[in-house]
Amino acid sequence: MDEPQLYDEKHLSDITGISIKTLQFWRFKGAKHAPPFIKVGRRVYYRPKDVENWINGRQTFRKSGIAKHHAY
């Protein structure tokens, strides 16, 4: 199956495990840690390259206890 040119909320939620409601909340709040998005008409989309860069830019951890204090 070909990779979509743009991801919708459901696709991004499926590949990241982040709920659609959380993605919507982050956009509403203008959260700096949220993935960049675009709007086409009234619909929200995410560019695959932006998502890849966003994921690659996330901090990595060696222990879950440390990660817990740096959660979104």
C-alpha cells in the first residue's frame, strides 16, 4: 500500500498511539510539543516529513522514571 501524501488525525493517532482527542487538545492549546499540522479547508492534516522530523526530534530516555518527569 502506498504511503499517503498527507496524514489525517486518525492515521497519525494510529501510527503514534496518541489519541485524536489529545492531538486536538494540543492544537487548540498551541502546544509547542505537538506535531506541526496544516489545514486544507476545515480539515487538519499532517505532512509525513513533518511527522518524521517531529518524532526524530523527541527526547530519548534510558529509564522510564526519567521519562515520566518529561512527559508531554
